[in-house]
Amino acid sequence: WLEVRQVVGQVLFQQGQRSQLARLGMRLQNVGDGIVTGNRSQSILAVDNGIGFIDVAEDTSVRVQQLQHLSDGGHVTRLFVERGQVSLRIRRFTHRSSELEIQTPAGWSGVRGTEFGLTVQPDGKTGVATRSGAVVARAQGRSVSLQSGFQSLIIPGEPPTPPRPLTTDARLQLNYLAAIDRQTARIEGQIDPVNLLLIAGVPQVVDRDGRFQVTVAMPPNRRIPAVVIMPLGNRQSYELAVPAL
């Protein structure tokens, strides 16, 4: 099972077709059980038997694919992250048969004891980064090993990119910011493509180079909030001031 250990903001606990507000102590213990965090919300899940913890960021969906207790005492934990960002702090396993894997629309990431995180964009692009230990990222029949301090990008339908050194680049580079009219604004820019971008609380799609363009509603104060979230959970907030017409 996975147990809800922290709830901040609006977090939904899902079982089958039913949803309710998550409470401390609730357990995800069946295939399909999951949690969904809302805007500016987060949660922490404890993995059974003291294996570790999963930090779930805002606008993230996580559900159980497999939870199995093996006859030799090992555990198999497989989760699906449809969108958003999660960080895992997992101790080294004591049983060789134990597994913990995270699937996204782009591929798989498997560990046996590490600290790592991933981001999943609305179109499935997945950024994976390792803080300590090692992670194996798999997609399209190919695998790459991400040792401590490395990251990779997985694009749906493609194998993982070669490992590259982990960066702390949460910059949002603006190339264009202007009002279209009194109700809408146009924003164009670029981020590191392994990162997740939220503009006005909505996750955005960026291309393989991190470029994006979006039209959003104009707030009364003409300031549009944006957040860049890195695979390991680090984040940088911005306030984009739209010039007057």
C-alpha cells in the first residue's frame, strides 16, 4: 500500500469511479487507486514497509498499477504518473526481487534505492533526474542509466535521450509578451525541456527544445503567474507583467 501522510490544498483520493477529499491515513492498495492534486496543492505518500516516500506536486495525477507482496518478502510497486511532478526518496532494497517502477505516457523509470524525480507534460513528455543512486529509464525498447547528477528527456514514441549533467536551470526565457486585446495576452518563450511549465495554473506543452507559445486570459492587474518545476521538485515562480496596449 501507499499511505497519505500529508495533504496541502485540494487533494482527491480516487477508488474506481469514486473520488473524495484525501485525508491523512488513507491508503492506495488496489490497482486503479490514485490521488490527484489541484492547483497550489501537494501531498506525500509513504510506501509500505518503510521503503520510502513519494512527494506529489501540484496538478499531478498518480495511480496504482501493481502492488504485490512476493513470497520471499520482496515488494513490487508500479505506479502510473499521467501528468505533473513527483519526487521519490527510496532506500536501498533488502530483497533482490523488490522493484519500484514509475510509468508515464512516454516510458518507464525503475529504481532499487535512490532519490530521483520526474516531470510529465500534458502531451506525455517526461523529464527524469537523479539526485543520488541510479535510475534506469526505458522507452521504445531502449534503456539509459541515469547515475547521480544526471537527467534525460523521454518523448512519446522515442527512446530516452542520452544522459546529460543535471542542471539547476529553472529559468523562463521570454521571447514575446504582449496583449492581443483587453481580454487576452500572448506569451512565447523557452525553458529547459525536462522541466514542467505552469502558466496561470495550467500545465503547458513545450517542444523538444523547450519552446512554447500560449494565449491566456488577461487578469485585471495584467500580471500572469507562471511556475517552472524541475524533475527533482525545485521550482521557480514568476509574475509576467503584460505591457499596456
